[in-house]
Amino acid sequence: MRDPDGRILMSQRMDGKHLGGTWEFPGGKCEPGESAHQSLARELNEELGIEIAASSPLLTLTHVYPEKTIRLLIRVVDEWQGDPVGREGQSLRWASLADMQTLDMPSADRPIIKAMAVDPYYAISRDPTDFHDTESFIADWRRRLEAGFRLLQLRAHSLGRKALVDLGIRCGELARQYRATWLLNGPADLVEACGADGMHLTSARLMACQARPVPESMLLAASCHNAEELRQAGLIGADLVCVAPVQSTRSHPSARPLGWSEFARLCRYSPLPVLALGGLKPADLDLARSHGAFGVAGISGFSSS
């Protein structure tokens, strides 16, 4: 729930409850037979005294506490009737994303805050060898920015270290002009050299990691294809995961597609917000969210060329 200034409504858990005193998104537990929307409408009426007619999915994730495992179904409420009040004696406050960084919040909510600060459309670059020259690659990168994408990945496995840094610096300069966030799909020690906002791990690099390879101040995404890789991403403290391939793709023609049913199953057990990848376009966001994703990612489908 957002107010006209874009701040998000937060509720403080009552002392004596699990994680008492922490701040969280208003909501509650689904009862048997309830849909996610029905549960949310009931809980918001009981806790805040408001009525909602509609809500839409934002993301899902599963978090393991020492004493319990919870599955979070985060939904967006754009309109409601009534003024929210703490009907159970709980404190309420409207908080910006920056405010949330200083709030004492349950650990399960932390990945949600990071996800909400980035674009749910993740545009992945084609490899530089697909272009006649570097200027053609830069022109394609610029077109993605001009198309409105604000989360991008530089994927250039064909380049050596120096060439990758040089290209990364140019991509970063353009990204800053458009106030976009960009991640380097490459060695951790080159992320800072390129001036990237974070790092994207291939599944192979992910499984080789013993710890988070970049600081918490940077964004860390990872490619995952199965439950084992999702668990590893959670263990090293990644922020986002791309689960692929949902559908067949030109970039990986031999890869067996997951299909939406298996994708939804993996989302159900993911410890982190998921971006759907593989044969998708920006117009598939609502479909992806209906299966548990936070966003969508792609290469050819996310270019205006």
C-alpha cells in the first residue's frame, strides 16, 4: 500500500509475538480454502479497518527461520476504502524505501526491499561478437536505455579482461545518464573496475562461491535452473535470481524449457525474488507474476533493434 508520496505502509509487530517489535508489511496468514487476495482482504480489514476490492501479485519467496519456515505472497493494493488504523494496537507508519533501510525488519523482508528498488524488467545485452563493432554494441545498449529499461546486464563472455573493463566503463557512463542500474556478468574483481552497480553470477560461478562476492551496497543477481542453485543463491546472500529457461530461446536452443508449471514450483521454494528468463518479453510481466515471479528478463525480447 502506497500513499500519494510513494511511501509504503508498515506495521509494527506487537511485543510477545514472533519477531515482536519489528516492522513489516501489513497482512497475515492464509486460512484453508482462501485465495491470496481473499486472505489479504480479510486481514487488512481485521488489522487496519479498511476495505479492498482488488490486489495484484508482486512476488513470492520462502524464508527459513530456525523455528519455522514461511512462504510470503507479497501483493500490491492500489486503492482502498477507509483510513488505516492499528485496530489491534499496533503502530503504523508510512516509510520510503530509504527509511526501510534503517527500520528493524524481519530478515525475510530484506530481499523484498532490495527488489522493490529496482526495475522488474531486466534487459540483458547480446554478446559484442554479435555486432560489427563496439560502436554498434554501444548503440544497442543505448536503445535499451531509451526504451525505458532501468536494470541492465552487460554479458560479454567473449571479451578479455581489459576489453571488458573498457566496454563496461562506457556502458556505465550511459547507464548513469539514464539513472539506470547495471550489473556485470563477469569476474568479481572487475565489477568495481568497470564502475558497475553490482554483479550477475552465472550458475557455474554461483555454485563455486563460498560467500557473497560483492558488498551489500551492490546488487547481486544469479542465474538458477533448479532448487539446488536457488538454495545456494540464498546461502551466499544474493538479492535476485533469474530462473531459466521458462520457454525455448534462440540463445540456448538446446536447453530444455521449464514451462510455467515447473517455474511456479521453483518460485514457490525460492528464498529470493525471482526474475523469469527464457523466451519472454516485457509484456509477459503479469503472466510471470501470476506464477510467482517479481520480474521478467531477456536478451532479444528486451531490445528495440
